[in-house]
Amino acid sequence: MQIKERLQDRVFSLAASILILCIIMTFIFPTQFPTVENFSQLLLNLSIDTIVAVGMMILLISGMFDLSVGSIVAFSGGLAGYLMYYHDVNFLIAIVAGLSGSVLIGFVNGWLIAIAGINPMIQTLAMMGIVRGLALMLSGAGIQNFPYNFIYIGQSKLLGLQAPVWYMIFIVLMFSFLVNRTVFFRRYYFIGGNERAAKLSGIQVEKMKIWAFVISATLAGIAGILLSSRLGAALSTSGRGLELRVITAVILGGASLSGGFGKIFGALLGALFMALINNLLIIGRVSGYWQEIILGIVLIVAVGLDQWLIRKMEK
Amino acid sequence: MHKYILFVLSLFVLCCEPPPRYESSNYTTNLTKDKFVTTNEVSPTEEYVMITTAVNLPLYVSHDQKAFLQWGKKMGVRTSILGPSEWDVPGQIATIEQVIPGKPAGLLINGTDPGIASAIKKAVAAGIPTVVYDSEIPNSDRHSFIGSDWYEMGRLQGERMASLIGGKGKVACMGILGMENMEAGFKGLQDALKKFPSIEFIGKYDDKANVEIAARLTADLLAAHPDLAGIAGFDSNSGPGMALSVKEANKKGKVKLTTVDAEPEHLQLVKEGVISFLVGQKRELFTWLGAQFLYDMRHNTLPLSTNDARAGIVPIPRTVITGSIEIDLSNVDFFLQNAGKK
Amino acid sequence: MLRLRNISKYFTGVKALQNVTLHFEKGMIHALCGENGAGKSTLMNIIIGIHQPDEGVILWNEQPVEIKNVQTAQRLGISMVYQERSLVDSLSIAENIYPVQTPVVKGGLIDFPLLFRQTQQLLNELGLINLSPMTLVKKLSTAQKQMIEIAKAIAKTPSLLILDEPTASLTHSETEILFRILKNLKDKGVGIIYISHRMSELQNISDIISVLKDGKFISTIDSKTPAQEIVRLMVGRDLESVKKSSNVQMEVSLEVENIRGKGFRNISFKLHKGEILGFAGLQGSGRSAMARALFGDEKITGGKILKDGKILHLNHPSEALEHGIVYLPEDRKAEGLFLHSSISENIFSAQLKKGFYNAAIADDVSLKLCKLFSIRTTTVKQHLRKLSGGNQQKVVLAKWLAQEPEILIVNEPTHGVDIGSKEEIYQLLKYMTAEGKSILLISSELPELLFLSDRIAVMHEKEIIGILNREEATEERIAALASGIKTTKMYICK
């Protein structure tokens, strides 16, 4: 009963770990860590990853994942930037263009995986390369000097927190609600739990898979727009390594690689946990070499814990 | 019920703080606040932080970081080197933003991409002395920039190449296309070559800072232009890549190679005679002098007024060009010995 | 050669084998037959080393042995022919036949010329002269693959060869080849165990036949015994005349006209309201394929399905659901349940109506259904993997009932279910017919079919070979039809 609770309540155990970590860090770095400034920077840098993680969580619940999200982040910002800078396109239209491109990419991913039957890893891996190439073509060495209206979206502040944080909160709350309370989104748990039984329960598995990829790509597109708005620049290197960070965060947050588990709120907590560790490393002036090693260890521990708990449940 | 929600929402919106507009002047006449932090004592715990990407890149480690650490030891202050190990510019930005609240004594930032401008602005606005090195970042409000003059680096290569090939023949160049400093280098090269009407410049090519691509490009060029006289390289990996293909095509000495950077592999190739000329950067100066500027700003070493910080005066050079190092067979040994000691 | 004494084997809650004593001699083709679930496969798995007996002794050449694993069995000289499952598509015939003891050259590398020659020799000996050892297995037909499986088993030069339904995917000519091979082996002194349902084959090829039923050994008889007698031994039990009620109405709810598809053809029948139409047949007779097609899970390539007079085009289970047709799959773990989800989540997994999900209401409804179905559980939030097979099956039933269907297609509803839950499930099915619902019942348990069904359709080789009314249906008649035996006494109606 205890183990079951813990697995079901990864949200609970993760939240507790985060709290403990914060307390420890307050003791070790009393002047640097528990400040409004530090927290608001932390949340700001967390927001992009989390928005993408929400989409990734939905995919992992249904037993799939998407390696192309990092490239989509670069692409949507790049496309919007390209249109605004080289063609003087109105910022709203540029944003719509960036998002539409992302939706299209998601649809292609979904269609090829669900209908044509291509393995998700191979398909999204290939798409990762293709979209990154497109992003490079659009943003070249980088685009700056965006119109003020565009920058307003990513850089305005509300109650001291910069805009992307609010977008993140809104997206997390909205999807949390949808996944918990609508029949449509709950079906993803069934698809991930037993795809065959899901089909035989009357669930239109293929259609829903396509939707999942569209949602993931759209959220990545939104994240990309927010990122380039926030930076005031469209970088061609945006989002490199994002997909693995997000998958790590989502697994930390309770998803299982085999599907059927995970809560949206867990994605937020997973990303928060990783951001805290990152923050700890920076404040602690731990050299960059160690960052990679530590994040790798975190991933192994997360996945290992996931496997161990599953095996325990099966006994 | 609806009215109440509307009221709360409007309060919310009113709290909205728009981002600063660029049109407004950055030099305010606010005389009540210090623009940057100064102090009179030197504390051993005062910290100078270098933030870069690709923190493990050998070029950075053996030049920039080495000099920076030496400086810190000499001055008796703390130095830290932070940043992602990949070329992850958003990661560098996140690092800068998370270091700012800790208010270090000074920030030494590698100018990797114009996108980091907003983060640098935040640091400056927070009152931290900030120096950008290697490549200039426009619109960043940085207190100082110290780096090489890439136009000059291109010009030096052009002039040397012209004399190597006897003033006539076909010349190409390669580097990362689209990067501001390299484009300046390309221009310097082309302008220098223009003075020689018998030299034909056949084009600039993108090797994406990758040795294999540079090698393949060179092989393609050699095949397409059997009478190619010389190639100039502009990023660290151009040299080794070009040299590889030239050796494999048995054209050593027949096709003249010049390039940038003076790492052990480049020096070795000069010794072998495959590369004729290197234009090196004085990277150690970037960080040593850069750190020293930060120190001087913080400790009011050389005041230009009664209170520079309050008056809004930046008491360090705004832009420093370090000049380049020219290496060929005549002086390569001095550098090889040095490389061995590293 | 191989003597089994008092072998018993238990799986959780089920007695697969009880006190089975058998003797297999060299140079004899010894056939084994029995209904589905009689214990034949379990027994073979014990001989081949996959399972260990819980009780009893195995004697090899009168010496007691413990066959701990497949390697031990192989060392003794026991070899089994599988149903094409053990071949690797991407490798050649030769490599598949000799996965171990592949001929090697001095350095340890595979000696391909020798390998191919050896294989060709074997293929020639077996009379499979049309196949080349270098052909990749993926290019072979199912029948050819089966022949290679046989070759693979024989390549190990076994002393005891076991064949489990070897002719399931073979055509007539290949079966002839197989029988020739077996006769050859028999003459060489190899002992052969041959498992099959096909009476004609058994009588043709075997010397003696042993019958298993419900995990027990019944008797060994001469192969010349008439087929009817063999069938009676397989199925014969005390037939109680049970009071069977019927709720059949005149109205037809589903009419199927000559439909065909992958795995079934020429299927026609009428299903009435309140009727339970049973479907009997052997493994591979096409019942599941047909059932899935009626649910929209498989394509129908010809014929019509009519419901309430309207033609249905079912491309997806969701469409079948909209028309009130539901399907309870035979493998509930793989196809019907979400083991990591709770009871109420499972019950509502087939919910058609979109909109918001209210956990409180769902739990409430689930609780009521659990009471109705006598599903024993402390809470509806219980994960399904913790329930017994019987309770799990009832949850699946509850899931479909929550959608208020008109037609239920149930496939092996009491498979792996304890006696108590079985009775309860029978009650439930009867109750539904009283409400005017129609049931298409696929089952391999003849007593179950006889108890529940108003009519029984028997399928053989992918077609309906006959439909029996309640009065004329007996276990022997059904078993005979299922094996392909038609006599003039059969009343065949469509």
C-alpha cells in the first residue's frame, strides 16, 4: 500500500523532495538562495522547459515521446523573427506563422507515426534534424532587433514575475484540468496502459496519437515564441539539448517510458527539481564539467527508480 | 460575482510592468543612485565570475581560463568559471541570470552570440561591472569590450597570402558564414587581395567550425580548381581541415594555406610546412586585462571624478583591440616550446 | 523409452494435470488428443523441459530423470516441432536449421559451404528437394516455414520427436511429405508423439492414441478405433439434463449475410433478440476473426451485416459501439483490461460520451455495478491487477454493460475463471437476454455452450459447418462437427 501510494503520488514525493532541497539550500547559501530575485530568475529560466514538458508528459502518458521539440522551439522563434526582420511582417501575423508551422510539424509527426507506423523515436529523431536545419536557414547567425510589440510579450512583468512564468502557470493549470477531468484526455492513459484494449474499448487510437503530437509541437512552438521574445533575439542554437532535459524532467515527474502514468503537475515539479539542481550548481560555483555529469546521474536515478518501483508493483 | 472577478483581473493587469523601450536614453540624470558597486577594501572572498559556453573547449581552457585563474591568484581574489559544456547559448543566458542575484564583484562574459545582450543588460542594470570579451555584443550596455580586430586579421592574411603566391592566382577562404566577426575577417581579406589585379578571389565557404567539413570543402575546391593557389581559414578548425586535404592531395607547398589561431596542432602544421602563416589572438589578454578592468572599476583605482559611480562615468576603456600575433616558420619555435610547457 | 508416472502440475488455482501416467515407446507413433485445456500442451512442456512437474516421476530408458530445461531435454534426445515460432526471418534456411552446432572452420568462423551442403543433404533426405538452403526464411510461405521447423527438429537426430498440431498450416501435399518423413523415422526407431485434433490424420498416421481430458489420462486405444468412439472418450461426461431457460424473441437483431474476411468466409446467420447463439470450433476455425470483424476490428471483404434492417459498415470499434455492439475479447489481460488502472477507471474506459469526467459519479456508478455483479473488492479504486481472474472478467463485463449495449459478442468469457464466478457470469448473461439483449457466445467449453446457448453454430476451417438447435446439440455432435466429421444424421441449418 505504501509503495503504491508513493508511485501514484510521485507528485507528493517530488514536492516533498523539492521542499527539502530548498531548505537545505537556504542553510548552505543563506544570502544567495532564498531571495525574490533568485526565485524569479529560477522560475523564468524554468518556464520554457516546463511548457514543452507539459506536451511531452501527454505523449509519455500515451507511451510515446517526441525528440523534435528542441528544434521546433528554435524553428518557431526563427520563423517569426525571420518574417518580422526581413519582411517587416506585423508581429501578430509572424507569431501565427510560427505557431502554424509548429502545428504542421506536429501533424506530420503524428500522421507518420500513427498511420504510417514509423517508430516514434526514428520519426522524431529525423524531424529533429530537418526542423533544426530549417531553423538554421531562417535565423542564420541570429536575428535581433524585434519590434517592441513582440518583445512586450516575453519581457513584460506582472507582480515581479516575467511574462513567460505566467504563461507557464496558465498552461500547467489548464492542461492539468483537461487531463484530469475530460474524457478525451483521460483516454491517453488507456492508450498508454494497453493500446490494444484501448482500441477494443472504442478509443480512436490513431486520431488521438496525432492530436498528442500536434499538442506537443504547438506547445513547443509557443515556448519558442516566448523564448525569442524574452531574449529579444532568435538564436539558431535555441533548444539544443532541450528534448533530453524535458524527457528527464517528465520522468522525474512520474511518467513511465512504457506509458500509462504521469500527471501534468508532475511535469512542472520535475522541471522545477532539475532547475533547482542547476541553480544549486551555479550558486555553488560548481564547474561546468560537473553539470553534465550530475544531470546524467539524476536521469539514471530517475529512470532506475521508475523501473524498480514498477517491478515492485508487479510482485 | 462577475463584477468581483473583473475587478481582481483589472488590478492584476494594472500591475503589469512593460519592458523598457529602447528609445529612452540610457544615461539618466538620476544623481541619487550609484550605477555600479564600488568598495574601498579588497576582500579575498570578492568574486569575479567568467561565464562562457563550451566551457571545456581546449582553446578556451588553455588560453582564456588559464590566464583568468592566474590573475585571480595574483590579486588574491576568488575567481569562478561557469557555463554549459555544450555550445548552448540559452544555457549561458540562464547562467548569467542566475549569477546576477548573488552580486559578484565583476562579470567577465564571452561574447558568443548577440542574443545574450538582454542578459548583459540585466547585469549592468543590477550594478555589476561587466566586461565582454572575444566578440562584441551590440546593444548590451556592457562597460567594456576587449577582443581582436577581425577585419585586421583578415587583412593580415590577405597581405601575406598575396606575397606567398607571388601576387597572382586563385584564392578562396572558409569560416562560419553569417557570424559578424568572421564576415569582417572575410572583408579584410578581400580588401587586401583587391590591391592585386592578378589575384582572383573565388569565394567564401562555410565549414561550420568542423574539421571534416573543412577537409571536404578543401578537397572539393582542389578538384574544381586544379590551379588553386591558396586558401585562408577563419575559424579554429579551418586550419587542420584544410591541411589534411592538402596533404592527402599531395599539394603541400603548392597550395598556400593561412589561417587563424595558434593551437599546438596549427603550430605543428606550420613546422611541417603545410600551413605558411598563422594569425593568432592574444586571448590571454582578453581575460587578464578584462578582469583587471573589473577590479579597477570596483575599487575605484583611478578615479576620473569625485564619484564616478554616482556621476555615471565608466572609469575603464570602452573598447580595447588587442591586436594579433603573426606566426610563421621564423618564430614558430617560440610558440611550440610554450605549448609544450602547457 | 519415455515413461511418465503420476505426473501432476498445478498453476495458480487450476489443476492442469492430475496423476497422468503414459508410456511412449521407440519406433511407435503415439498420438495424443483431447479438448482445448485437456492438458496436452502442459504435458509436452514438461517433457521438453519448459515446466517442471509438481508431482510424479519421469523415466528415460527406465532411469529417473529431471528435465530442468530445454538443453537437458535436447541432450537426452528429445526434440519438439513448434508452430513456426522459432524461426528467424532474416536468416537463411541453413542457419535456422543449425543455430547450434553450426559447422565451423578452425578459426571459429562459420563454414558456410559445409553448412549449406549439410542442409541440402538433410532437405533431400526429408524429400524437401524444392527448397534451397540459402533461401532466406522470410521468403517462405507459412507451410514451407512449418516444414523447416520440422527439418530443424529432425536435424538434431532426436530419439523422441514431439509434434504439436504440425499440419495446421500445411496443405495436402506437404502433409503427405510429413507422413512419409514420420514413417521413415519410425522405421529408424525414433519415438514420435503426435498431437492433433484431426481425426482422419490420427487414424492415418498413428499406431496408438491416448486421450486426455480435464488434465487426467483417460485411456489408450488402438488407432483403428472408429472416430466417434475417440470423440466420445474425449468429451464424455455425465450429461445432466439441466433446466435451461430461453428468452428468445421473434425479432432479429443482427443478420449476417455471407460475410468473409481474413480468417473466415461464407458466414451467414440470424441473431434474435434475447437469444444466445453459441459458436463452437477448434483453434484456428475462424471464430475470433469473425467476431472481431463484427466488432469493426477486422475488415469485411464481402457480404453484409444488417442491424434492425440497416446495413452496417464497421471500420472501427468505436462505430460498432455506437450501434450498440460490444466485444469481450478472449485474452482479457492483453486486450480487455487496463491492469494499472482502477476498477472504476476500467469500467468507464469505454465511455462514448465526451465531456467532463466526474470521479465521484464514476465511483458511485462503479460501486453499484460491483454490487450487481458481485465483484468482491474493498474499494472501486483498487488496481485491477490485484483482482482474481473471475473478478477481472466481471469488471470487463461491467464495462460493457455500462454502455447499455444491444448485442454482446463474448469470446471465452469464463477462461481462467473460478467455478463460483463462472456461475455468476452465466447468471449475468442470462439476465441480459431477459432484458432483450442478444449474445454471440464463443466458447471452447462444450458444457458451457450447451448450458447457455439457444442454438450452437459450429465452425470448421473458417466456415460454419452447421448450426444445431438446443434439442439436438450434444457434446459428441459438436466435437464431431468441429473436427470436420459430417454424417447424414446431422441436421444442418443456416
